[in-house]
Amino acid sequence: MNILRKIYDWMGAKVYSKHATLWLAALFFIEAIFFIPVDPLLILYCVQNNKKSLYYALIATVASVAGGIAGYIIGKLMWQTVGINLVKWIISEAAFNAAILKYKLYQNWAVLIAGFTPLPYKAVTLSAGFCGLALTPFIVFSFISRGARFFLVAGTIRIWGPQIKDFIDQHFNKLVILFTIILIASFWLLK
């Protein structure tokens, strides 16, 4: 846990650097394509610079949705290059088409749930493109879910900032363990 604490403290010091916002945006963009746990980073930024909490939530939202669009495009390109062959190898085309119909029927819910919960958002971004779901609703519901999640975190910290910072400092190891359990449970639920 000491190494995580050192990383936490190091990142906390970087919040005030001139490139802090770029790092935040870049990591939230990448998180929508590859799995990187960025919520602790948003919390850290908001705790360290409480007055900019809502600004950080806005940067996180816009960057995450932009990354989601990139993930969608990657998924679409994967479908065009290897998708149909991969599907035929794993399941029948009829079963896949039935799954896509269900996915399209519940697309908005899938984006809302994955965008707001600890479930990896990249699972929806890549699969939405892979399955050829409509891009506009994907973007709209990504903004709603990602924005709700990030602004909820930032707003909470904005209101109760000093107490939350003290709580994190006091219970850092327990919070790391809890976050790890949530991540593992999220992956387990996806299987």
C-alpha cells in the first residue's frame, strides 16, 4: 500500500502543475478505450483543488465521451476487418444477430449503466461500434451518464472537500482495498 500512497501523494502534487488539465483529459480519454481506473484521479484533483472541482468534472466528461467516440470507431473498424470472422468462429451468425437486436433495443440503458457505474465504459464503447449501434444516442447517453457520474463526485467533494480529504488520508488503505474489490466485482459481472 505504501507504493500506492506515494503515487497518490505524487499525483496530488501534480494537480497544480501547468499540464495538470492535459494529463486529466488524456487519461480520461484513454480510459474510454483501455481500462485505466481514473475515478481516484478525479477525486484526487477535486480534493487537492476544491474550487476547480466542477471544472475537472467537465474536463473528465468531455474527454471521456471523446474517448468513447474513438472507442466506437475502433469497434466499428474491428467489425469491418475481423468482426464477422470472429463472430462466426465463436457463435453462429443467427445468434449474434439476435444478440445485436437485443443490444440495439437496450442500447440507451447499456450506455447509461456502464457510463455511470464502475463497469468498464470501454466495454460499451468498443461493442457499440462493433455492433453498429446508432452513434448519436451513444454520444447523448454517454454525456448524460459520464457527466452525472463525474459531476456527482466533483459536487460532493466541492461541498464536503476538507472532510473528504481528511477521510481519504485517514482511511487510504481501506479505500484502496474497497476500490480493488469493486473493480474485481465489475469484471466478474461482465463474464
